[in-house]
Amino acid sequence: MHLIKLDATDSTNQYLKELAVSKTLKDCTVIRAIKQEKGRGQMGSVWHSEEGKNLTFSILKYFSSFKVEDQIKLNCVVSLAVYKTLQELAVPDVRVKWPNDIMSGNHKVCGILIENMLKGSHIQQAIIGIGLNVNQTQFGNLEKVSSLKLLLGSEFDLDTLLEKLVVSITSNLDVIQTKNWIHVKRSYEEALYRKDKPSTFEGLNGNQFSGFIREVDIEGKLVIELEDKLLKQFAVKEVKLLN
């Protein structure tokens, strides 16, 4: 693991993206920040992290022939790597909340943000940002958020945990192009938060509706069963799972 540790930065993803433009970096270079001031999540959300308490890091991964149309596989294998690592730590009731938040029960413990750099119809490189709540115990007004310390009752060594996560993620990335999509898809769907449970969603126009999460399609869209057993696909920005 080629690790660059920073005292502080606005965003490890942005720092790594700019660094990769200015110089040649090794595959799977990792940027870790002790303090991340403007961490980002899906759809522009802000990731709040207490200084020195959590893991905020990004991994650079190069690809030789990884098609843009297969990017859902990238999202799935990274989410599953974090999911399995937390399972090994005995974090209770771990689930993946589509597209790539990691939950313990009904509480979010980890967010993932993947940004792809394209060349034609292929992904040339990906920057994978991870924000994991580890030893933080106070989250202000944020609801349904937790940490490993709150869940398991003990402090974690951040360096050891970082190495464990990076090994799990990069191992999955190294074989991503040979992994059978059906197997990856099945594993991801088995880990999905609230799959096959009656749930409430919010659409683009703010309307709420009920349905069941059934699967994720080949484009990475969430397939929800609505009334009269109608199946409808939703992209990331088109629907929000409320409960």
C-alpha cells in the first residue's frame, strides 16, 4: 500500500484527483486525511467527520480495459468489500443501502463516493472515497448515524483498520474484470438494506410512495415493485429511500 497521510484537506477525493493529474502515481495509491473539512457524499451531500476519530481516505485505481457500461460492478465490489470487512469485525446487522452507504441496522456508519475518469467508452481510472465512522461518539443533530465504537463498545486502531479495508477493497478491484456479474449482482442484492421489505420512498417531485426493493438492474438502477406488482427502475437521483 502506497499511503500518503495528510493532516487536513478539503476532500481526499479532490486532493487525489488533482495529484493524479500533476504526477504519475502508483496503482492503488491511498490518500488519508486526519481532518477532512469538506467531505462529499452522493448527490452533493456533506460528510461530517470529527478530527482524528474516523477514517477518511481515497484509493486510486487504474484500469486497462474496463467499460463504462460495467461501472455498476465497480460500485458493487467496493461496497461488498467494506460490507464484508465490517461483518468480520462483528458489526451487527450490516447492510448496503443503495447505492453505496453501509448501514448497521437503521444507522449509517460508512459512505462511499466513486468518481470515474473516462477515456472514450472506458474507465481509465477511478477514485474511491471512503468515510467510515470509527471512534466518534457524538454526531450533533445528525440522525440515524452511528460508529464502530458506539456499536461495539471499544476503540479501534485507525491504521490497522485502514490496512484491513484497503486490502479488502484492492483485492476485489484486482479481479473485478474477471468476476462474473451475476455472482456479484447476487451478492450485492443479498446485502441490500430493506430488500423485500415494505418501504417508503420519495420521488423527484417530492411525492411519497410505498413499494418493495426487488433488485438492482444491469445499469445500476434500483428496481422497486409498486402497486399492482408493477416493477419500475429508478436512477440514483430519481428516488430516496425514507424508511
